[in-house]
Amino acid sequence: MKKRIYVYATRFENLNPGGDAMWKERDRSKFVIELSSNLCNVASMTDATVFAKMLESKATNTEKYFYESHEIEPDLPTSLGTEEEYVSATAEITQ
């Protein structure tokens, strides 16, 4: 079974990408990753280190992210349906 992990990070913007970097804190960003249940450990400090390392891959010369925290969604919810099913049900009730 898969679990969804939400990773929170602070985003920094480089105000001088053409010269010496001048980083300014901008906002909080949210990332998601789905992992098998056996890879999820609520108390794992390794997870925090791995997520911080993964955030490094999102860095460019104009922005970078610093890991803040993460949370594990207990279980992926059961799907109610697709967009097509939603549109179909809407059409049925509006006729």
C-alpha cells in the first residue's frame, strides 16, 4: 500500500542571479511523494535527510529550497471517481 508524504520547505530566491548570490526567503512550498508503506517511518531522521537531499535537485541559480518538515498521510483515500465520471454525474442531475 502506498502512503503520501507531504514535504514542507522554505523557498529562497536569488536576487542577483548574474553575480554574487543574494538569497532572500520568499515563501513556504509544499511537495508530495508517494512511497510504499514499508518505506515510511514516522520517527525516521533518515527521511528528513533524504527529503532535504531531494530538495537540492529542485535548486536553480534563481531559487532553492530548505527542508522544514514532513507529514505522512495515514492512508491514501479511496478514489471517488474520475473527472469524466464527475462530468457525467453533473450532466445526469442537470438534465
